[in-house]
Amino acid sequence: MVRFTLVWREIATREPTSPTDPNDPAYDWHAFDPVMNGLRAHHITVLITIWGSPGWANGGKGQNFIATRGFGNFAQAAARRYPWVRLWSAWNEANLRTFAAPVSPSLYVRHVLNPAWAALHRANRANRVAGGVTSPRGTPSGMSPVTFAEGMRRAHARLDAYAANPHPVSRAETPFHDPCRHCRTLTMARLGMIRRLVTRVWGARTLLWLTEYAYETNPPDRARGISWARQALFIGQSALRVWQQPGATLLIWFLVRDEPRLIGWQSGFFTTTGVPKPARAAFALPLAQISRRGSRTVLWGQVRPGSGRRPYAIQRVRHGRWVNVGGWRTGIGGTFRVTVNLPRGTRVRVRSSRVPWPSPALVVT
């Protein structure tokens, strides 16, 4: 699955005469069609995020300003342009002024989310629309995700899923542990709190989509990055974390490739020059340790992509060589949980004939 952003401002530089018609002369899709059509040709599911309002819709202001008209019409035009897409999200990190101004759950619901929900369901009843897409923390000019979500509920938000971006807020954080006990951020380490928030505000049947999650790497980012090996480790741990959390049905890593400027994100599976990091292999074959008692070690993993049961083998180093010590076939969803006798410090990995490379080595703790 790929999350891809349609920038409304770039597609509709002037107001269309027939705003729900994707062929209106005011619409220019040329910068977005190659990506969308390429994803479709490769049978890759797409989650579309619609963001960035044009000046004619927001009073001549910047693209982060909430539009006062037209968002639902554009969403319907996008659904007609790309009728094979079923997953949508309205805006990005609407609780931060960087992406939404003013930061107001009521304005977001009234002018963005609810019009998009209605229009996209009108276009196809099978469409699913996520709202919120909140940052894990508030800023001095923003709002905490908890406060924003509660405000959305009071504004009578309509959504099929609540979307959150549970990025870590420090390099010391892991998918299972946040060393900051007094922090009120909603990161992956507090995934249970995010799920309870969604249940409390919208009910247990509302899905939770995690639409952005990442760790930046050093190299190249010395200030914010962690090692390539640690990034790969956290990919496996975050996959396990989400698999263990009922009601969390989607996790998207940010990004595929590092951004060229250090002020951007260096969290990709590939460097700017296309060199693969261990993260690429970790994403295809996530592997994580659940527990260890004596030498009995419980491992969890997944073989991606594909459907149905998939072959896999757990390997460890013995006399300088990788040898099979367990595994056979995954469950229907491609995941496995296996118990292997592995002393502390043993290096293990998973292989599958479905993937051309092994997972990065995991050291049993």
C-alpha cells in the first residue's frame, strides 16, 4: 500500500465551472496521473490524502489555510478521476498550524472532513474516509491530538476511520517504550492510548489507521537520526506492536526514499542515491522478539507482500554459517509466531522464497 497526496492547490489553480467533473478545464492532473496510473498498473493499493487549498477557496491565503468552500466537490472529482481508489483521508495533521490554519476542529469538520465524507460516499458507497490524521503532539500554535479529536466529535465529525501519525518524538523512544513518563504525546509507544481515545470518542467499531510512522537515520541526519540497524529493528517491532493492537488495521511507513534536504526527512528505505538501507529488507520481512524464558524464545514475523500462507524459515548463526532452526508456513495473513530454543545473544533472521533477500539479523535479548 502507498499513501499519496493530491495537492488540491496544484490541480485547481483556478475555480472550475463544473467542480465535480474531473475533466473541467480548470483541473490539471498531469503531475499526479503518472504516479496514480503507475501504482494501479503494479496492483498497489493507494490511500489518497487530499490536502492544500487553492487561494480562490480560502480567501487568497496559503495552502495550509482551511478552505471555506469547494473541498467536497474536489474530493468527488478526484474519486471520479481515480475510480479504483477506495481509501481516502481528508487533510494532514489538522491539529498543527503547519498544515491547517486556523487550528480548529469545528472548522476542519465543517469545511473539510464532512464534505469529503459525503462526496466520496456519494461517488462510491465502498469508499472509506479517514479523518483527523493528527500529529502525535501539539505545538504552541497547534492543539494536542486528544483535544482535537474530542473537538471533532463535538462538531459531529463523520468518518469511517480515525487516522493518526504516531511518530516518535525522541531518538530514545522505541515502538514499545517512551522514556518520557510525563509526556502527553500519542506516539507508537502509546498505541493503546490512541485506540482507547478512538473507542471513547467514536466507538469500538471505528477503525484506527496509522498513516505515518518513521525513524530518521544517521547517516545522513546526525542531529535526529538513529543507526540504520536500529531503524530496521524498529520496523519489525512496530509491525508487531500494531499486529497486537485490536482495531488498528493500517500502518504506513514514511518514506520510501530519503528527502534530499536535511531539513526534510531521512527515514526512507533508500538513500537519495537509491542505496537500500537494511530497512528495505526489514519491511519485506519484519521480525521481532515477543519474549524469552530460559532459551525458549518466541519470535513474530511476517512475509510481505502476497496473500495466503507463505513459506518461511528461521535461521541462526552456527559455526559461522546460517542454518535453519524453525519455520514452515505462515498463517493466512502472512504472519507467524514461533518458539525456538535460542540463548541470549544469538543472531537470528528469517528467509522466504517469496523475497529475494533475508531479513536483517535480530539479536535475541
